[in-house]
Amino acid sequence: MLVKTFGSAVYGIEATTITVEVNVSTGTKYYIVGLPDNAVKESLQRIESAIMSIGYRMPRQKIVVNLAPADIRKEGSSYDLSIAIGILAASNQINAEEIEKYIILGELSLDGAIQPIKGALPIAVQAKKDGFSGIILPSVNAK
């Protein structure tokens, strides 16, 4: 099943909305495509541990995560939460009816805790410009 969530990339003081497409299908490997750096590639290890720590299961199927647009380099760990939500929704573990209305950001700890991100203000400004209903991010970043 294909699910879309949204994240954001910050370059200087400008934010760009990133579409996170997650597809869970027949197979056994995990892939992240769309010009991710090493921190983004390593996110699947953090995500798997976090998902299991909070009582869900990591699908033992083929998982493809596409971060679009593909020509923008994705850096850091702030995509963890949007990818994790996409995996849970694509594997029918959570309801994702309203998820496309929000930008989702946060780094996951191995125990499932959500760590703060950088650049919350330009992301919030861009989310409003793009017509999102809001952003979901760590409570530390709420101000």
C-alpha cells in the first residue's frame, strides 16, 4: 500500500516541502531513494527500534521510501517521524485519513522518544504558504 506523508528541508532560512512516499509490498528489503545522505539512510535502523519500542511491528516486507523532489539533497534525522508514520500507515497499523494535511518532523530515539529538530520557524512559515493544516513536531519545538 502506498502512503504519502510530508516533511521539510531547510536551506539557510528557506524551507522546502518534501513528499515522503512509503510503499510496503511483497519482498524483504528496505530502500530509501531520493538523494538521502547517510543520516537519512541510517534512519531505518532508528525507526525499526522505535516502532518496536512503542508496541507496533516493523513489517517484514519490502519497504520503499521515496523522498521527493529527488534533486534536493535530504540531510539529517528530521525525516524519521514522517517515514515511521508512513510505514505504520502503509502497513495498516494506524489510520492515515488526515495525515496528508500535515508536515511531520522529528528525530526518533531508539526507545520511541521524539527528539527536537532545527529550523522549525521557516518550516512553519512554508507549511502555511503551502496550505497545510499544521505541522506535527517535537513539543520542544512548539514555541
